[in-house]
Amino acid sequence: MIKIGVIGYGYWGPNLVRNFAETPGISVTNVADLDIKKLEIVQKRYPGIKTTRRFQDLLENKDIDAIAVATPVSTHFELGMAALKAGKHLWLEKPMAETSEQARKLVEEAEKRKLILIVDHTFIYTGAVRRMGDMVKTGEIGEILYYDSTRINLGLFQRDVNVISDLAVHDFTILDYLLGEQPIAVSAVGTNHFPGTPENLAYLTLFYDSGMIAHINVSWLAPVKVRQILIGGSKKMIIYDDVEPSEKIKVYDKGISFTDKPELIHEMRVGYRTGDMWAPKLDFTEALRIEGEHFVDCIKNNKQPLTSGSLGLRVVKLIEAATRSMNERGRCVELNGIHMHLGRKVA
């Protein structure tokens, strides 16, 4: 049984505690938070869990095997490094750190101490994204030509990160998972409509060596919540609507054909193909439940997590490059040193 302590019981912490409490092989023993009222909620819901305002109590507890950090991004490095140095396996919320240098140090510390470091990029564990990954891997949709994402809603406004760090990170990880290749350049424009606050709206374009292009629209200022991704393949196309309650993925057997044959050059060189549309059956098990089971398996069998610290580092590098481009009014920023590949199977 893996005994885990959770630091932070604010927005995401309750989801972690609930899922850990229901996951085989994990026992939530301690929760730390600075807010006494939140700790009182924990005690009412989970009488068997010990609470404290001192996160150090969890680090000093030799019975705790792993620490989950669900606090503001500005505290991730300090708390994560302290947990690793205390010999605890580490679960970090996204993004894993404020800077790529901090993220790199966390990865190195975990490797040095032979500890499991998992970053909670939850979308990778959803049935929808895993199903799309299978379709890409088997070649069902053909070569991916483009990726178009809209991820907008009214809030939640963050104080310590911009909208790219909050929302675009989901697309960064989904792209990493589906493509197995990293972008070579990124261009981004965005703005903050309220002085002194992080950017609340951004448009990003990612460029790839393969010719694939990705466009991402993220915003905290939309009147409706939209979570939609369009993936265009050379054989088929996919629409992924995360707000849709049942048919989250729809596959369209539509596409184009292009010819350079001399005998057909006088005709239109582009042809259109229209076939059926269907919604594949998905696994609707809660993603955090699957991720929790994966975390246990990685600890017990010394496996590299699907959303490892290396993935978290790549994502932070992308955030930095996109933010740099946004600050320079869309200048295209080239990316170097992150051409690493990622497997697609959950152990």
C-alpha cells in the first residue's frame, strides 16, 4: 500500500484526495493546507486522514511514501524539491514549475534519488485522448496535417500564471502524446485587459518539421465554455468536444485527394471524398482514477510515468517560448534541444 500525503486542499486538492481514497493501492494519510477551514472540511469528509498546517510534517513522516503537491505554481519548485530530498515520490500539478531551469532541477533530483516524478497532465489519461492516440498510432486517420483547438471560458482568472500556462498546456501535452514529435518554432500573440494581471487571452501557432501546424485559441474572457479540438488527417478527421457529455469524439471519413498526373492536369487537381461519420465507444473512467493507478504501478515496478518529469519540462519550455513570443508581439521563437519522443501506452 502506497501511503500518500497531499499538500494543498484548494481548487484541485479535493479531487486528488477523493480519487486517491478510491484508488486501489493508495492510502491518503495526511493533508496539509494553510487554511484551517479547508482542513476542517477534510476532517469531516475523511475522519481517518490527519491534517496539519505545516507541510514539513508530511516530509518528516517516515510512513509517507509519496507527496502530491496541489498548490500555486510559484510554490511547486520549493515544495517539490523538498519532497524529493525527503525521499518521497512526487506528484506535481501542472505546469510543474515556473521556469524550465526549475523543472530541469526537479527531473535531475528525481533521477538521482531514483524516485518517481509524475506531472498531473490529466487529459492524457482521458478515454478520448487515449482513443485518438490509438487512431493515430494505427494510421487510421493517416498523416496529421493540422490541429486546431479552442479552449475558452469565463475565468477562472489566475494570479500567478497567464492563460497559456493555465489552458494551452493541455494542448501542448495532447500534441506531444499524439505526434511523438516536438514543435520547431512557436508564435503567439495575447493581451491582458486588466493592468497588472497576467495575459487572459492568447492565440498560438506551433510549427513542426513534418509540416504539421497547430493553432490554439485560449481565453478567460468568453461568455461560454468551449473545449473543442479539430484534427485533420490525410485519411480521416476528428472533432473532440470535451464539453459533450457522451459523444466526445466524432470521426469523419472526409478528405481530399491531389494529383499531378499529366493526363489529368487540365482537370481540377484536387478531389473531395465524403464518407460516414461515427462516434467511437470511449472509456469514461475518471482520468484521475486511471492516473492514480498508473502512479502506483510506476512506484511499485519502477516504471517511467506517461506524464513524466521530462514531459513536464518540455511543456514548461514551450510555455516560456510562447510567452516570449507573446511579449514580443508574435515574433516566431525557434525551439532547440527538446526533440524527444514520448510513448503512447499507459502501463
